[in-house]
Amino acid sequence: MEKFCVSIPKIELHAHLNGSLSRATLKDLGCLEEDVQIYNKSDIDLQTCFQLFSVAHKATSDVNSVKYVTKQVIKEFADDNVLYLELRTTPREEQNMTEEEYIEAVVDGITSHKSPIVVKLLLSLDRRRSIEEQRKTVKSIIKFKKLYPDIVKGIDLSGNPSFGEFYEDLFIEARYNGLFTAIHCAEIKNDIEAERILNFNPDRIGHGTFLHPESGGSQRLWQMNKMLQIPTEICLTSNVICRTTKSYKEHHIQAWIKDELPFSLCTDDKGVFNTSLSKEFFLAYQHLNLNREQLWKISRNSIDYSFASNREKQELRIKLKEWRQENMQ
Ligand SMILES: [Zn+2]
């Protein structure tokens, strides 16, 4: 079954660039052994995870390293039989790089990679930043969406959920300018914000951990989620390691499966959590009793939830169907 999970063509919709850097890539960039060692800690929580990102940030503080890691991450997903990848990252300024140069470097990595995989970019707003700072980033995102309409597809809200807030106006502006919206929602218990985000009706939400009443949400939120049917990006390992969910078996995805709500399986930060999309599929098989047919459907349905063009979606569907004919009859 492990082999099946590796070989099935997969669709990744929730992957943060910096959290996806593998240990090998960090070492390539001259990261110190002790820094990379933090990545091997078995016992980390949500707050530690955010500390881990600073290791990756330190290693990618100029345009060349940003371009390099983008290509490396793309290659690693392609090697894991991911056919389509939506990478997301927060534009950031460093001593030798402006926010826009950072975006340009990531786009450069995407346009110059040589792997057999379709890659799109979502740009994230960091919830810790002020509304003025976020507004400035939205301006840049819209600018790059116009420059690279086939690559820059969407906008995300992410960062430490214990801080900051969801500024709806910024997302209305982004949507008005043709960007898809994928928003981290209910990562921690915050019913008021979760309701505001659901009301905005994003194209996708990330995690949705504290929506269902049995996982700490409320009946009201769950009814909204059921009514809206917003595809949810589910990140099993990330939630278990960060302890926002008790175990794989008790993961909130069970509520999505039971109520037949749309979801996709994603890695979140494959480097930080030492996972891969194949591993996430295998965990879904092991702990949630999903069979081959169901796993294949997760891949196929994820194409519908993606921000690919209609033509790209059609091509992906054909590839998945062909794989099925060769491997599942
Ligand atoms: Zn995330």
C-alpha cells in the first residue's frame, strides 16, 4: 500500500515554501548542523513550529538562495509524483532583498525549474503584520498577478494564529483583482474569526480544525461549513505534531468524511514535519481506513478545488484517469 501511495499521481494545494525545505536543502545552503537538528526534535508544538521557520528564513535571505530553494522544493514534490503543486509563501524583506525582489525570485524559480509538474504560486499575508503593511503587500501581489497571470493565482492568510486578525477588505480587493482566496481558518479556537472567514466564502480554507463541535468548534460553525461546502485543505501530520488534534484517528477530517464535505490532503510544511504527500496518503489509509478507490478520488477531486486553468484541469484529469486504467483495474 505504501507503494500505491507513492505512485498515485497527487495534487498538492497547501505547501508553504519555507516550511517545505528539506534537511538536505538546508545543509546545501550552509545551515549549521545544530540548526538542522532542531528539525529532528520529535516533540514540538505550534509555537516551536514558528521558531523553526526562522531557520529556513535565515538560510534564504537573498534572491539566489530563494530561487534555488524554490527549484529544490518543486523537484522534491515532482519526485514524489505530485503532478500539480500550489506553493505559497509570504513576501518578505531582508537586508539584501525587497519584498518584490523576493516574489520575483520565487517566480523565477517556478519558471525555470525542469521538473515534470505544474506549479502555481499563492502569496500570503502574515497575520502578525499591521493592516497598513498587509495593504502594501496586497498591492504587490496584485501587481505580480498582472505580470504573471499564469503563475500567481491566489492569496492566503497565514502565520501564527495566536496573533493578528483577518482583514476582510484586503481579501475583497484581492478577489476583485482576480485572485483566488485560500485562508487558514480555525487553526486554533476562535469562533468569531472563523465565522467572519466563512462568511467571506473563500475559494478554499486551510485546516478548519476548530469548526466541528466535537473538535472544539460549534454547531453554528459546522452548519455554515456544511452549507457553504468550501473545500478544506487537510494537513494530518501538521495537526498531530502541533497537537491541535489529538491523534490521526481522532483527526477532524472524520467529520468531513462523515458529512461528505470537500477536502484535499496536503503537507503544510513537509520539511518541518518531515513528511511528504505520499506519507499523508499512507496515513489516511492507515488511520482513516480509506481504500485505494477513495484515495484516488481525493486526488481527482483536488483537481477541481485547485486554481489551475480549465485546460490544465482537463489535462490533469486525463493523466489521473490513464494512471487508474493502468494501475487499478
Ligand atoms: Zn499552513
